[in-house]
Amino acid sequence: MSSALDTLTIKGFKSIKSLTDFKLGSLNILIGANGSGKSNFVDFFRMLRAMSVEGLQKFVTEQGGADGFFFLGPKNTPKISAILHFGDNQYGFDFQSTASSQLMIAKEWIYYKMQKEPEIITYGALESSLYKNKDTKSRWGDWYSVPKHVYNAISSWVVYHFHDTSMLAPMRREQSIRDKIQLRSDASNIAAFLLCLRENEDSSYRLILDTIRLIAPFFDDFILEPEEKGGEKKLILEWRQKGSDYPFQPNQLSDGTIRFICLTTALMQPNPPATIVIDEPELGLHPYAISLLSNLIRSASERTQVIIATQCPALLDHVNAEDIIVINRENSASTFHRLDSKELKDWLEEYSLGELWQKNVLQGGPAHE
């Protein structure tokens, strides 16, 4: 039973006025000018993640309140709707704004192909019922619980965001050894996660090391030695370079290097989330690292669903035209168009996809903002 997204409908969410039954493949590269709506598409997945842990209102507050979620405001768009299809299942919801600028779930439902009609799980609530309904017994018996499967699918879609590589970033600081099951969205537990891989998935750990060495030839290995502190074992992302046993600290890794380490770990983990979403993974990377990154993305898409939002032409040169989704802004609304290699056949005889984007042939450049 698949947990990756097959089709997606979003109506009234931020700049996405209407996106209906949009098909998603194993690899989806979103391109577009600044302000076209790429980040809003990524934010939709961040919101889903928050909903799965009963954190919708916290997410809304951090985003400045409910009004900013509605296309041109709640007076123009009184309702936000979404329907997600994955495998034999469907999940959907309708949002409305409250007088106190909260986002109210007017209706939330799940659906399985054997049902005659959707099963409503929420009416007029401020938080999703996904989590508290996940253990509800199924009418089809213990072998298949629709609420549990829907919850497991949505909670497994992860948006990775490794933009904060400052000296105070969580990825550079002490981490609890217990926080090792799943790589967190900001890599705040990357040391613990890598230690877990070294102990349980050594071949995957070694592949990650080999890949890191391709862009950092001086790098040898991580040290990853937990220490007892305050009754709890903690560790940091210590490492050593070739030809030395001196323990280097995570703050001695450049921004680009530590970001590449996080990206490599996310894309090469042996048991990845059902859907991986990454916003602008190319930031701060050397051109050679970007070339390696494109190969990692394509390889990861063979094992799981990958959604990338980017402004980097070099990332387009290693994928097929059908993997690329061009986002433009027309009359304040984001439009989505998946490329067709047949339509670009003549152009592709002379230019790469990255070059076509730079020339605005793909209509996702600044000239079409």
C-alpha cells in the first residue's frame, strides 16, 4: 500500500488559487521565479506535518495568523480546500478563518476505495483529528485500519530545511543519543541519527561517508562518542580529517560542508520517508557539490518520492523534462505546468534544460514573474 502522493488538489491556499488533481511522480522538481509560489507549495507540506502532530495552531501563529493563508485574504477566499490521493486512500479538509484569526478545520475526512462515501473525522475543530484517530479500529478488521494508514502516510512526509547552518544552529550543538529514530527536518539530531546508522546500517553509513569525501577530500570520519551529561547521554557532530586523530568540532565545518552532510544523509538514508520535500537544497553549495546533489536526488527518487523546489539551473541538467514542474504567477495566482520532452524536442537538440530555463524558454524565469 503506497504512502506516496499520487494526485493533489489545493484550492485557496496562499498563492495557490486552484490546483486540481495535479499528478505527482517519483521525482518532482519545482522551478519558478521569486514569488511564483514554490515556497507556498512547500509550506502546504509543512502544514500537513504540523496537522499530523496536533500543531496546526502553532504553525499558523508562527506564520503570522490565519488571514495570510487564504488566497488574497479570507474576504476574497472564504474557504481553503485540499484533497490528497495516495494508493487506495484519500484525505481531505476544508479550512475557514475565525474572528480571532485562527485557522478552523470546518471539515476533515478520510476515504478508502471500499467505502461508499468519505468518513468525516472532524467538524469545526482547531486541530486535526488525524493523530487521535490513528488507533481507531477499522470496519475491515485488524489487517487494515484506514485512519492509521492515512495518519502514517501523512506523518511520514517530511520537509527538510537545512538553511540555518549558523554557529548556533541545532545541527552543530549537543544532541540526545535517544533522538535517533528519524532524521529531523532541521537535522537537529544528525549526530544521533548517524550514530544509529553506523550501529545498525553500516553499509549505508559508509556510502554517506564516501559521498561526503567527494566534496570534502580532507574529511575522514565522524567520531560520534556519547558522553554522560546530567543523567543523559549526549553527543555532537565531532569529526576527524585524514592523517590526524585530532577531534574537530562541528563549528569547524563550513556552512556548505555541513549543509551537504545533512542533504547527503537525508537523501541516502536507508529507510527514507514516503515523501521527501526539500526547499532550495543548492544554497551555499559549490558547483561540484550541486552536480553531486543532482545525482543524489535522482537516486533517492528511485526509492521514495522526492519534491524539490529550486532556482538552480544546474539541477535541471540531470533530470528528465517530465520531472520538472514550472510555476508562474498569473493574476496573483500560481500556475503549475509539468514539462513535456516532446514539446521541447527541437530545443533539447542544442540546449540543456538548465540553459532553456536561463533563456526563459521554460517560462519560469524572472521575465515571467
